[in-house]
Amino acid sequence: MFEELLGVNPVTALFTLANTVALFLVLKKYLFKPVLKMIEDRQKEIDDLYGDAEKAKADAEAMQSEYAQKLSDATQTGERIVKEAVARGQSREEEILRQANLQADAIRQKASEDIDREKRKAVNDAKDQICVIALDIAGKVVGRELTDADQAKLVDSFIDQLGE
């Protein structure tokens, strides 16, 4: 009656159900497990690749930061070296100018001393010539020849009067 009502033979239905369960168990063991294992392995491989990519990206960012810092340090070092070189150059310039001024002052001082010495020499030469002329004139005026003592007194007197 069951078969007449539904039109299904219970033995055929049980056999079909047993075949389906057996097929499912065979497929599960030989198909689903290896396919799932292959999918899990592939997913792990992809996750590892993403992890490696993230690590490489983090390393690249760290290296970029390090290189930026090194570039900044190099720039600061270069600026410091340039500033020190400019300061040394200015210091050297000031030293050269100071030495040149000292040398110029020494040359002016020496020239001034030479001029004073030559002036005194010229004045003394002029005094000596004037003394000789004055003695000759005094000898002619007095009409007699002067002794050395007389000449010395006259010269001293004449020099004193010239100095005043």
C-alpha cells in the first residue's frame, strides 16, 4: 500500500539511500578531504605571502625612515661643515687684515723715525756749516785768529742762540 500510495518501492528507496550514503562517504574520504586540505594549504600559503609582504613593507618603511634620517644627518653635517669653513675663513681674513695693519703701522713708524733721523741730521749738518761760516766771519771781524777755546765758546754760544 505504501508503494501504491507514493509510487516508490521501499527496497529501491533503501538501496538508493544506501548508495547515496556510501557515495558520500567515499567522496568525503577521497575527494572532499584532499580538496579541503589543498584549499587549506593554499590559504596558508596565501596568508604567508601576505605576511611576508606586510613584513617587507614594514622593512621598506623602516629603511626609508632610516635613509631619511641619514640624509637629514648628512645635510646637517654638510651645513655644519660649511658654517665652520666660513667661520674659519672669516677668522683667517681677520687675522690677515690684523697682520697687514700691524705691518703697515710698523712701516709707518719706521718711516717716521727715518724722517725724524734725517731731519735731525740735516739740522745738525746745517748747524755745523753755519758754525764754520760764523767762525770764519767772526775771525775776520775780530781781525785775529781765534784759539780753539775761543772757537768752542763761540760755537756753543751760537748753537744755544739757534736752539732758542
